[in-house]
Amino acid sequence: MQQGTLMRKVKSKSWKKQRYFKLQDDCMTVWYKSKKNGNTKYTFSISDVETVREGHQSEVLQSLAEEFPPEHCFTVVFHGRRGNLDLIAGSPEEAQCWVRGLRRLVEIVTKMDDSPGRWICDWFQKADKNKDGRMSFKEVRQLLKMMNMDMNEDHALRLFQMADGSESGTLEGEEFVLFYKALTQRDDVLGVFQAFSQDGKKLTLLEFVDFLQQEQLEGENTQEFAMELIARYEPSETRARHVLSLDGFLLYLRSPEGAIFNPAHEPLCQDMTQPLCHYFISSSHNTYLLEDQLRGQSSVESYIRALKRGCRCLEVDCWDGPSGEPVVYHGHTLTSKIPFKDVVSTLGQYAFQASDYPVILSLENHCGPEQQDLMAQHLKGILGERLLTAPLDAHDPTQLPSPEELRGRIILKGKKAESLAHSPDEAPEGEASEDDDGPEAEEEILSQEAKRKAKKSQAKELSDCIIYCHSVPFCGFQPALARCRPYETASLPEAKARKLIKEAGNEFVRHNARQLTRIYPSGLRTDSSNYDPQEMWNVGCQLVALNVQTAGAEMDLCDGLFRQNARCGYVLKPAFLRDAETAFDPDNPRSRAGVGPWSLAIQVISGQQLPKVAGSKASAIVDPLVRVEIHGVPADQARLETQAVDNNGFNPHWGETLWFKVHVPELALVRFVVEDYDKTSRNDFVGQFTLPFASIKSGYRHIHLLSKDGMAIPPSSLFVHVQITELPYPE
């Protein structure tokens, strides 16, 4: 790999270009270049690679199966929303060399992600421009800019000379390690450490217990917990004497136990035996799309990405295909088409890799009877017993089963022949047909003639596969209550949902305590943008479908909500959203029975090794500020931010406290955002982290930042102090 290999990079049947690929000496970067563009080089980092697939495991390589044998082909899959890299090697041996090599490097990088040694090595490799294994002061000054830091030159020289024990005028080996440690010295952590340490050099077991009880509010069995932490994080031999050094204290604070997200909420920790309608369910809209709604590419890769991030409700828009096989695409647009059979095969392969709780396949069926029969055959033939085709033994179809009972099963959501036959002859004026989300959707009136046609064209074999999620038009809360059919599921466009929230918030909450509701984006969102999901969760809507291919605050909230409970895609709704007789209305927080509001005080202390803004110049240094946002019921919506720190993304210090009042903590999400301040234009995004209010740990905590795509960007973090206090409601 380091010698370099000539391979074909392919994007389509007609786009196949030769590129020269080479692993750099740091074993962390792969660069490649084309003959046509001279010395133009493109690179990717090993840390960007999620996995490597062998053979024809992408749509592009499948289309070239007759031209190139599978043993020559492989696909590099990147984290986040970055497109895959499809490659064809000159021989099976060359392909295997890269497949095995990349997999091994990914494994090594994954294990080293949080290792200080890795970051020291990384920075040395980046800064040692002439690759002589030494670093001059000139290279050090360039390094500081690379590290997002504008340090006073005299101070930098003092640190350099202090580390240069050999007085050679360069740093090498252990000298650079000393320099790096001096740069990353944490005075903020030292102050906390010394406040609990009698001699300022170590924490005894009892001193550490005091810290865990007084600041971290760890509660029961604190001494046993303290001993476990010392054994796990103390790097020196003193751990045998139950003593914690400053280095061990810092390692603890940067560990999962020292993070702001409660580690007890990481594994499966919620009751999974309640009816489906009692859960928020991670849901995707137009799942087949990689890009926009008008010309974007449809791809099974979108289903793979959605399933890997924990989505449990996926959408499939099915249309009659020209070759007799149904196809999936956004109807009446220029989006590309993929065979329905390929989507089902992908579902069969990836449905339960990230979670073994049920997948709901939301069918928007526009096919004629013949191709509907094919759809049913593909679903049954490929998915086999995983496809639910009959009610569970213990349940009549009028009762929704639980995620636990449906483990490992795939449920179809769609129009059912008898549902259409028994539905009102006309939808309410202005009501869209289920899931018809084109620009005209909210104005469409479903005529009696169209309904009769729909009834006639519903193929029985496919209809019989729809058991617990019958798609029906929404005719109002009272008619739904009178019908008393929990298996009926209505889909509403975002604007209709907002109108109902405003006009009948409590009725909406009660409705969602009995049956499922799906919300989908407006057809006007042709750019695949997203609406705010929080207001839909506030009334208990379960299937709040988002364009998961589009990064932004909305997907941050979605990822934050579903970060808990083993990321299984199901989160149990609060008790007041599961009670069909509840008095709760999101516009009136006091309608929730129970305790008063809570005070949330967040002291934003410092930041560590913040990333540069994507696409910025190498010499650019961020001016970071931190914004804390509360997302919840209307009374809880709030955002406050710190001042910006000039020219320091390496170790900025704020020391500012932001205060919030949270009335309904069970529904609140807290989003931390770091931005690069710009007084003349919009601030640039640097990093973020979002989590449920109920998952926040008190005390001194690190927040490990994520990229716009939701990927970890170690070692970037914020250091904060959190204090949560219950307040009495005023009489």
C-alpha cells in the first residue's frame, strides 16, 4: 500500500478512471491522483473509513458485474454522509492487499481514538514537514496554527526551550512529548483537583469519594465506585494504594464515567413490553434518497445508512417499473429509480445489525395489482419468517403488541383493502391522501372515484401482509376515538400537525396514547430540509419522519433523543404521554402532574483541541463561542451563549455560567453548539453534542463534540460544570 497501486475508480457504468493510490508514511492517510490533472492529489484519512466491503457490494459495482469479477472489486465506506469510494484493482491479490490493509488500519485507529499517544504521534507527523524526525522552532510555530492556536511567540519559544533538553535547537522523541504535555496542561482541571487534595499532588481514596459525592452526585456505593475508577484510570502504581494522581483524575474526567451523558442510559434500560404507540420510534422520510427530492439519487445505500444509525421506520415509494418489476423513487420527479427487490434484499441484510427491535416498512404503494403481487412475493421470499404476516399468538390485531414481542420482525405499514372499504367515502376537505407529499398534497381532495379505484386495485396478497399498521386518512380525533382501532395509523404533513397541536394539543396527546401517528415533511421541502421534530414529540407523535440524509440541528435533536436505550431506535414516552386520559397539554406545562420546574446552571469552563472550520485556510484560527439550547415544550425553548474567545481553538477558556428554567424535563433536549464567531457574516459550525435533559450528569463533565454528520471528532471537547436544582411552582 505504501508503494502505491494503480486502480480504477468508478462512479457509473460509463465513468471509470485510473487513479494512483498510495498509503502515506504516517499510515493514517491515503492519497490518490489522476494522470490527467497532473499532480493534483486527493486524500482521505483512515479515521474517516467505517468499513470496507469486498466484491460487488454497491450498486455501481453490481452494474459492472459482467465486466469485472468480484475478486477485483471493493468499496470503501466512509462515516457520515460522505459518498462511497468504489475501486477495481488490477488483480485479486492487489484487491486483497488493500482490503486487508484498510481493515487492519481501521481496527488500529478505532482502538487508538482516545489514546493521548495517538494524538502526540499525529501532530508530530503533521508538523515534521521535512520528515527528518526532528522539529525546529519554525515547524513548531506552523504546528500551533495547525492546532488552532495563536500563541504569543515568546511564550511558545519558552515552552520549546524548556522541552529541548539536549539543547540541539530541535525537538525529537520524548522532547516533543514534553512540549505537547506543556501545551495541553489543564489548569482548569488542576484547580478542581487541588480543591479536594490536601497536598495538591494526589487524591486519597476518601478525598476522591468526597469529590464524587459533593460534585458529581454519584450517590450510593461511592467508595466502591471510586476504587473501580482508580483501578481503571490511574496510570501509576499508586493505584494499588487507592490513590489518584492528577493524570489519573484527568483520564477519569475524559472517560465515559466523566462525560455529561449518563453511562447508565447507554445500554438497554427501558421497559420494552408496552404497546408500540407508547414509544418514540426513529423514523426516516423518503429513505431511498441520498440527496434532494427532485433530482437526487435513489440508492439502497440510503437504507443501509438509515438502518445503521438506528432508524426503525423506513419509507418505500413503489411504482410500476417498465420491465415488469416494481421500482422505488420519488414519483413524478427526476430522481433515479432502484428496483424494489433490491430494497427488500438490503432490508433483509441490514435490518437488525444496529438493533434487533422491529422495523416498520412504510409502503407508499402506487403499483397496479400485478406488480403488487410481485412486491408481496419479494417481501415473503426474501424476508421469510422475519416478515410479520399474521397477528401474534397473544394478540388480536386490534391491540398493538410491544417492541419486545416484535423483536426481529419486519412490519408493513400501508393501505389495506378492508380499511379502504370501511373508511369514510370522503376525506375531510383539504386532507391529503396518505403519504402523498408532493407540493400540492395539502390542497388535494381525494374524490370518491379515486377511492373506488384504490379499493379495486388493492392486491389481496400484499394487503394480507399488513397486520398492525393500517394506513388510513386522518378524519379527526373524535372519529378515531369512536372507531377505537389502535392498529390504524394516520400520516400527517408537518403543517397539518402544527395546526392540530395549536388547536387541540391535549386531544392530540390522548390520540397518540392509543395509536400511532406519522408526521412527514412538507412537499415544498424539495431540498430535503427538515422541520423541527421537537414540537411533534411534545404531543407524543411516534413516527416523526425526517430526511436523515440532511445534516443540521433537526437531525442533531433526533440523534440526541435516540442516543439513549442502546440506540435501539425506540424510546419510551413519558408516563403523561402514555395515559389516554391525560390532562397534559404542551402549551400548559402545569398540566403535567408532578414536581415543579428545574433550574439548570451550566458553567462553560473551557474547550480542548476544537477542530478547524471545514474548508478553511490552514492559517485560519477559530474564535469560538459556545451556545446552549433547550428544546422542549414552548415554555422551555431557550438559547444562551458565551462570549467569543479570540484566536484560540486549542484551549479556549470562558468561565461563564448560563442559567435555564426547565418546566417539563421529560421532554427537554439540551444541545451544545460550538461556533466560530464572525462579526460580519454568519458564524461557522465547529461541533455539537445533543442529549436528553434526563440523561445529563451533574458536576464537572466533559462533552465530547460531534461533527455536523454526528461523527465523533476526538479529542475535541468542552469542559463544563452542571448543577440541576428543583424549584417550587409559585402558588
